[in-house]
Amino acid sequence: QVHLLESGGGLVQAGGSLRLSCTASGIIYSIGVMGWYRQAPGKERELVADITSGMSTQYADSVKGRFTISRDNAKRTVYLQMNSLKPEDTAVYYCNAPIATNRGPGDFWGAGTQVTVSP
């Protein structure tokens, strides 16, 4: 069974930094675009950034210049380096990826990791 496991969330003061990681495990043939999404209380889930297997990236306007997404295909891991954090970045951050597995293709989500930025 395939899983995405996130880590690295926590509580940080405004202006601080956090690095999130997400690793895929299981019998995996290939992984497509890996993305980070976030959902704040009372708001819809939104795309923060994503990265293709060829390392092309895109970012939400609200995080451009502050967040950096990267990926290690050999480790099946995607990272999100978050700098200059703001209180409005507070949310549960989710990892997502379409993955080809021994049971067929699927769209997978992690359980989420909480990021809280205090003023």
C-alpha cells in the first residue's frame, strides 16, 4: 500500500523558517507532479507549490520569493523550504502526488502537518 508521510511542521514566530518533507513509500512505479497544498480554518484547500519529475516548479503568488519547493526522485521525497513566514501562512499543509503503483494509478494525499506562525 502506498503512503505519503509529511514531517517538519510546527510553531514558529513570524519571520522564521520551517522545512517540510514528504516521502512516498510502498510499491511505486512512478510519481508524477508532487505538490504542497494548504488549508487554513474556514478556507478551501489551495495549491502552494508543485514540482514535476523534471524539476519544473510553480508557486502561488502569495508565497513566491519566500518558499522553495524541491524534490529528490531517488528518495521519493519532496521538500518545501518556507522562509519569512507570516501569520497568514498558518494552515495544515498537505502533500499530494499522482502515483503509479502495483495496484494501478492513484492520486495520493498525506495526512497533513500543522504549521502555525505566531505574530
